[in-house]
Amino acid sequence: MAESLIGVGVPRKEGRNKVTGKAQYIDDLHFEGMLYGVTVRSPAPRGRIKAIRFGKEIPWDEFTVVTAADIPGKNCIALIVDDQPCLAQSVVNHAEEPVLLLAHADKYLLEEARRAVEIEIEPLPAIFNIEDSLRGDLIIWGENNVFKQFRVSKGNVDAAWSEAALIVEGEYSTGAQEQLYIENNGMIAIAGPEQGVTVWGSMQCPYYIHKALKTVFGLPEEKIRVIQAETGGGFGGKEEYPSMIAAHAALLAWKAGKPVKLIYDRAEDMAATTKRHPSRTRHRTAVSRDGKLLAMEVDFVVDGGAYATLSSVVLSRGTIHAAGPYACPNVRILSRAVATNAPPHGAFRGFGAPQSIFALERHMDRAAAAVGLAPEEFRRRNFLRKGDTTATGQVIHEDVDMPGMLDQALRESDYHAKKERFARDNRGNAIKRGIGFASFFHGAGFTGSGERYLASIAGVEATSEGIVRVLASSTEIGQGTNTILTQIAAGTLGVPYESVEIVQPDTGNVPNSGPTVASRTCMVVGQLVESAALGLKETLAGAGLLKPSYTPEEFTRACAAYIAQHGPLRSYSQYQAPPGIFWDDEKYQGDAYGAFAWAVYVAEVNVDTLTCEARVTNFVAVQEVGRVVNPVLAAGQIEGGVAQGIGLALYENVVWQNGRMVNGQMTNYIIPTAVDIPPIKVVFEERPYAYGPMGAKGIGELPMDGPAPAIASAVENATGIRLNSVPATPETLMAALDNAYA
Amino acid sequence: MPKAAINITVNGAARSVSVWPMARLLDVIREELGLTGTKEGCGEGECGACAILLDGRLTNSCLVPALQADGAAITTIEGIARGEKLAPIQQAFLECGGAQCGICTPGMIMAAVSLLAENAKPSEAEIRNALAGNLCRCTGYMRIFEAVSRASRPEGPQR
């Protein structure tokens, strides 16, 4: 009974509202007397604000106008480092930086007004790429343009070079990538000195916004309330930037004394909000004659944009994944997040890992070729096995079987036969076919001591009618939070799926179960829900109201009796690290994650050497994510992540000009469509994880890591060109093909 | 230019609304008619989140001036279920996992409805082509194809 809901593809909890159009997203909500808000932004990447001029044609006395001077508390968006202003006051550090806010009841007039504001900027020199930032001729942030730096050290790298049969070097890079959730960002706020501040909106992390609003308004926490509306996708893009939008909507509402709705259109969302950090990675690797890794030296750099935001944490995850699922006795990693005058880059599914894993997997192919081994054989000789240690010295206690997963992925994709056949058929053919793979891991939950610091809390409560309500701030953003938390609560308590309700994330009503990020919702929050549900059961049993085995009807009667005698029936659970997990923040060593998900992905491509277009024609994704709670949702996570990875590899190219994205439209920023996605075969190998709910681990970010290196490897296999960076757009491929065939 | 009165049949019911002639049909549907199931994703006809049927034809409502819809019959996502009973395509989206965040779902379902009205048994290639004007960022499309295919099969949900 207890587990009968686990491993079952029950329909999505809020699915009915979504397929009927009844689900209420932020732009679907309307408040009486509501004004609309807009943001006036910096036209320049860096400079001093000389003047703000208001065009004569607009009836300005009808407008609410907010500048930095109107901020009641501190002018910053509180996150990790308090360097990012809510509204720029005297200087701007990136194009599209918010400077001024306007509100009016007529949104058409509002748009004219926005265009009638002129912000005069005296330009200052700016930095637009990693190398210029590292060079340090111009300092735009702190003492050296470096937001954060990590060093990981294992063994003795310097001593290993002399023993190596081969030393392989390479440099790899990845571009910015837009999250492109189909629902743009938006918030509605009601605010005033009496009632405090309440915001509704599209978001991943209600308590991040709560923290930011407390700071901007200088109010105590009980005066701030943040409520999630149905959210149309996040992928990290609604992790930190919604704090900015919530603050803006609330500042306008505070001054206007009316509700204010602030919704971005697509162009504004793409130009102004965060993207995946561009990266540059250098590898230097010592390999023995028999193809064993002897030493790895990695220099990993990400472009953080103009403010610190989450870059230090993105860098941390990228760093820890930089040496991948390989056993190497000597590893040295230097990683840096540097400042440029681009809008801050931020969270995007994978969070630094897709960048460092792209570099590593490309480099592993190179190293294999250098030592004269097939790429799969080279991986096989170096995979982490149970008992081995990662780059940070984490001993792998899981029963991981990467060689087995590699074999399975190659078998499922018919890798060897296809590789042979393509090589034969490609001769004299304008369309070249190729096949490639990537093997990788992804840590679930916050990095290092992150989960201990978060100390998340989730709860369940039961009503007299036997309805169980899950209390957590973890948001449903499409990934299935509502459904899996329901399955876990219902499965633990032995009640029907329909008897469990998810309480809308609202900081006024739910405890802080931490942000909805880092593949942590199922594994970490799910475990808290499981444990809170067990607590509830124990409470009923301890009161003598529930026998060890019971029917749902008996559960309901027990709840009713308990509530009649003792009042509310609630149970909370707080995070405790699994036994034996230790992380040293100083040395950057130890158990980086409670658990890893493991995977091998195989991509097959066609490259048309006339049009220089590459297409993915087949895809196999084999992974181990612990026990699968909901196979339909889990496969949906993998397929969706693979699609975004295909975008990262081939299509999604942010074009920058003076630190500003110039292709901020769906017309010219291309994501995969229904005709661009190949058949995707998803295979789960299930190995229950002892400390996850019902054995589950994290899954959400994993599928973002593998596609780009697998596709790049396949393109290389098809054409013989060296592909060290993505996206591999037709323009890039044309240049490379011209070189190769010249 | 003054506001104009236009008559539209909306999900089978006659409605008369006063609109700015060049207002986007999308805004009229959402704000004047109060049907917020139709979504805006891009405002330039790329993503298909605002798709409706305009006189039976699949149309991105963000690209249509309201005046052009005068006298037309439109169907939106709110007109697909029969009362509380989901249409087979909605049921199939639910069962197959065709909806994740749900923001593209109304437009995606309208595109599927349009396809199935013209082609009761589409092949996978026909499904892919018919949905190529609707962007989804969550699913990788696989489960959407499966949903459309399931809705088109007799052994699928009852029709």
C-alpha cells in the first residue's frame, strides 16, 4: 500500500487546469484599480548618469515615477553580495540596467511614456569578454574583476607531468544561452507602509524574493508576503531575477497606493534578464601509455556579467564537475567567475556543469585519440568506480556502474555498427553522418555545505476529513513538484493521490523548504515531505489512534479524532545531512553532493556540407537517477533537457553588440522546434538511493549536461573538423568546413 | 480612430465588443472577452502560444487586428472541453505528459485540434509539421507527439 504510488505515471496534479486553459498565470490575474508598470533602462553598457529627461508630449502628472531616491530601505537586490542596485543611481554597469520605473492605468500610453524618457549617459570604457576581464587593464569590479575564485587540489599534479607518456592540451568554450521559458517574467504588487508588501508572480524561489524585498523596503519579515502564481517555465531563469521585478512592482505600488502589474514582453525579457554564463576552459592532461589519466589541470572561467548575483555558486558547481566521472589521482583546478559589462549571467539548468562538462568531454575525445584508443575504451579505463575518489576527494559509496551504462548506451544506439557504416557511406556524399557520446555525472542538491546552511523545512498537515496538505515553498514550474510531492506524501501515508493537496507556495503560509533549483526538489524536499509524513503517522499512532496497518477511512477517522482532542495536526521536518557527509569550505574538499546522477548519452547527426547545417537525427539517453518516482514526468524531464541541450549545441546563439543582446526575439534566437528534435530514447537504470525519498535522487539538471558534447563529438565524427566550441551554428560550421576541406 | 463595435462568435456564443480597430485580437480575447487561456509568448507570431481557430483556421491571435475578426467565429482553448468532460486531445495530453509548465499547452492543443480536424490519422511526420509553429521549452515535444497520436487512435481515449 505505502509505496503503490511510487514508480507510477500518475497524471500531473495541476494538469487538468493546464489542458483546459484554466490555470492562472501572473498575466491572467487582474486586481481592481490596478496600474501597469514599466522599466526604463540604461542605453549604455557602462557610464555615469548625467541627466534624465522627460519628453514634453506626455502628461507626466498622471504617472507614478520611481527612481532610486524613492527606495525606503537599501538600494540593492540582496542575494549573496550586495553589489547589485535595485535601480541605478549615479552609474550604470550594463546595458538594460534598470534606472527608472513608471506606472499608469493605460498601458499603451505607458509605453509611449517609456520611450519619452531619455537617460543621458557619459560613457565609461567597458569590458565585453572573459579575456579582457582577466587581463585587468581595466578594472570594473572589486580589485581585479574576479567575483570568485576556487582552487581544487588532489594529489601532486606537478610530479605527474614527467611520468606521462603523453600530455594533451586543449581549449574549449560555450556561449550564453537564454532560458526562454515561454511565459515571460511578471509580478503584481500591493504595497504600503500600513499593510506592508505583497507580491504575486512567476518565480522559482519565493523566499529569495522575500529576502530581497525585506532589504529594499527595510521591513520586518512578517510585513513581506510572496505568493507564487502558476509559473510557465523557469529553467533557472526565474531563480534570481524575479527578485528585481518584484522589488520594482512593489516600489511602484508603494508610491502609487494602488496594485501594480509589471509584465515583461519577450524583447525585454531576453535583453534584460539573466542567461547561461559563457565559459572558456583550458585542459592539460597527462596520460599513461596504457590510457590511464595521470593528471588533470583545468583552468575554468565563466563570464558573470556586471554584478556578482549567483556567479560564485554557478562557478562552484562548474568547478566540481570539471573533472567529471573519472578517477584521476592528481587534479588541479583553478576556476574564476569574472566581471564584464553584460547584464548579469545567472542560473540556467545545469548551473555551470554543462559548461565544464562540455570542455571535459571534448577533451576526453582528444586525449583518447592522442593515446590511440577509441573514445569509449579510453573512458572505460578511467571511469570512477565504487570506492574511488572524485577531484574533491569524495569517496564514491554508491554502486555506480558507468562501464555498464556505457555498454548499454552504445548497444541501444547501435553505436559500433553505425560508426562503421557512416564512415563507409560518407565518402563522396555531401551529407555526412556521425555518431558521438558523452559520459557524465551531476550532483543533486546544493553544493558542499549548501544544504546544511539552507536547513530547509517542509511539512504536512491533515484535516478532519483526512485531506493531507503539503507545506513547502518548493514551486511547480512544469517539472512536476506538485505531482511528486503528492506521490511521496500519499505513498508514505497510504492515502489516495486525490487526498493530498499541495498548498500554494506563499511565504505567509508555508515554511522555507529552500529554493526550487539544483535538482533538489525531489531528493531533498521530497525526503523532508516523506519524513514529515512519517512524523504525522507516528503522532497518530502515539496518540493510540492508528494501528500499524490501516485503511484510508481509518486514517481519516484517526485525523478527525486527533484534531477533536488536540487541535491542529501538523508535522514538520528539517534537513539533516545524511551520515558521513562532510565538506570543507576552506580547502574545497570533501563530499560535494549527497548523491550523483550518472549518465551516458549518444547523439547521431547529419551534417550537410553544402548548407553547413547540422541536425541531430537520433538520441539515446541512459541514466541512473535512483528510484524513478514518476516515469512519465521523469522521461519528460530527460527529453526536455535533451532538447535544450540540442539548442545549446547547434542553434542557440546570443549575438552581442556592446554588451547588449541584439537578437532578443524568437524570430532570430532559435530554439528547437517540433521538427528539429530527433527521436529520444530514454533509459533509466534504477538503483535506489538510501537517503532519498523512496530511493530517488535528483534528475532535473542532468540531461542538460550531455547533449552538447555528444553532438559536438558526432559532428566531429561526421566531418573530421575540430569542434571546440558551441553553438555550432551553420556560420561556425561553414568556417570550419572551409578550413578542413580547403 | 474611434473604437469600433465588432461581433464575434466566441466558442459558439455571439459576443459584441467595442475595440480599438488595430488592437490585437489576442488582447481582445484576454481582456475584453476575459478568456485568459490564450497566452502570449512572443507577440510576433513565432511561438504559437496565442493560437486560436479563426473561422476554423489555426491562427496566431497576436498577429490579427481585432477589426479583421469582425463577423468571424473563433474557438479558444476554453471551447475545447465539453463542459466538465475533457476532449480526447486534452485527456491524451494529461495522460501522456504532454503538458509540463502548461504555458504553451493551450496553443499546442489548438494546433493539434486543427490538425486532427483535417487529418484524423496523422503520421508522426505530419504531427511534427503541424506543431512546428508552436514552441515548447519543457517537453522536447516527444510526449506531445504521443498525445496527439493517442488522441487520433480509436483505442485511445473515447472520442
